[in-house]
Amino acid sequence: MAKKPPQEPLGCTIATLVIIGLAYSLPYLFTFTVYAFPLFLIFLLVFASWTRRPEPELIDESQISAALHDLETTKRSLLDEIAGLRDQGAREGVRYLTVEDRFEMRSRRGQDLNEALANARSALADVVTRIEMAQHPQHRRDHAWRLSMRSWRRGRAYRLAFIAALFSFAASAALLKAYIYEGADLLVWNAFPNLIGRHVEVATVFGWVLGLATFLAIRRSNRLAAERENGASERHADVLDYIGPQSGDGGYQGNIEIDDPYLILNVSPQATIPEIKAAYRLAIVKCHPDTVADRSKSIREAAEAEAQRVNAAYDAIRNEQGFN
């Protein structure tokens, strides 16, 4: 019985077709990049920033107010998101454990909702910390300055990428022209043969490569700088937690314990039960251990201590007024 000849794998056929297709489309892709290079330069130029580096002492009150307003808006949206998650769980029949301030974990949906709650609360805790920093007399300019620096660095990345792309294109085109580059015409269609010579075609490659490489390198440098600034902001928050809140006369209370549960929840003794519950939820979300699980050890320890303090104050008020 004659053996059947081995069949060619389908994967090899597909790979061959892909390679042939790429080889066929390369001239068209190159033509597109040559004509798109001016658009690339215009795009970089539009978003480039040519202003000086912002200084903290030059941040004015309008910038501080705008930055604080953005933080407050973000805080409200996160509170709405948390409330929406709880309402969504109630609509889907997932039990919410009020004492533990989370959904039950027996169902997969409850686990997903708890993960979404933890993420929202973590973001809310970070925003609340930034608001407290922005309201602190010694650091009220820091957040607005960091926003200005972030915008300036972003504009600088576009500016340096524009300079690198334009300079590399001009320099390589001049060198190729000087050495009378006589390579093959790489364009499928050259609408301006007197303007787009062979040296210009090759020079656009240098412009694209150096421009994109510069932009990506500066973006990476910006991310590292933002991480360093966020670390400095976290250290400042640690210091503020250690010092404590400001007292009415402008000094500091240090680590003095406040025994009045109404002061801890920041509500009046005449407040209604819904107002007390809302104040408790707002206070506990700022210091819930799950919201600072990814922060420094000192912040986690301070959050745990503050959460115990808030819970104790809420229990004392519930026992006093007799509600659940």
C-alpha cells in the first residue's frame, strides 16, 4: 500500500502568505510614512510647550483653587461610584455586611464588587490625602505645582521630539544631498519629484525614528519623575499624620486623643441619624485599611488606628442614641 505524501501544515501556508503580503505592502507603507512625516511634525508642534519650567513660588491662587476644585470633583465622583456599587449589589441581590463594610464573599459577584469597592476606596483615600495636603498651609501649593510640572513635562516631551525629528531629517537630508545619494526611488507614487528627492525619502526615516525614540525616552523620564514626586507627597502625608490636625489657634494638637465621639465623626450632637451614618461612612472610607493596602507601612498603621478610633466613636454614638 502506497504511503500518502505528507501534507503541508496550514500554519506554514498562512505564514508564507503573510510574508508575501508584507513584502508587497512595504513600498506602500513607506510611501505613506514619507507623506505623513509633515503631519507628524505638525502634531508634535501643536502639543509642544515652549514655556519656562514652573516654579512653586510662582503658583498663584487661581491655580491652587482650580487644582483643589478638580480634586473635589474627583472626590465626589468616587463617592458616587462607591454608592453606585453598593446600589448595584443591592439590585443584584448580593448581601452587604454593614459591620464589616463590604459585600459577602461567598459568591463570585460579591468578590468582584468588593474588588471594585477596594479600588474605588483606595483612589478616594489618595484623593482625600491630596485634598488635605492642598489645604495645609505649608503644602497648599504643592499639588498645583505638580500639576503644572506634569503639563510642562508633557509639553517638553513633544517639544524635544519635534526638535529631534526636524534636526535629524534636515541633517540627514543635507548629508545625503552633499554626497549625491543615488539610491533607488523608494516611493510608489511621487507627486512632487522636484521636492521629494531620494535623499528626502531616506531622511524621513531618520526623522521618524529619532523623533519617536526621543518622545518615548522623555515620556519614561516623566513617569519616573512623577513617581518620585508622589513618593515625596506620601512622605509629607506621613509627617502630617504624625503631627496631627491643626487646632483653632493655628498651632497643632500633636497626638492628643479626642474623647468626644461627635468630634471624631465631625458631626453635631444634634445631628440626625442619617447624618451621623453619612459622617461615619465618610470618615471610615478615609482610613479603611483596604483603601491603603498599597501604601507605606506607616500609613497602613495610622489608618488601622484611625479606623478603630472611628468605629469606637460610632459605636458610642449608636449606644447613646439607640440605633443600629
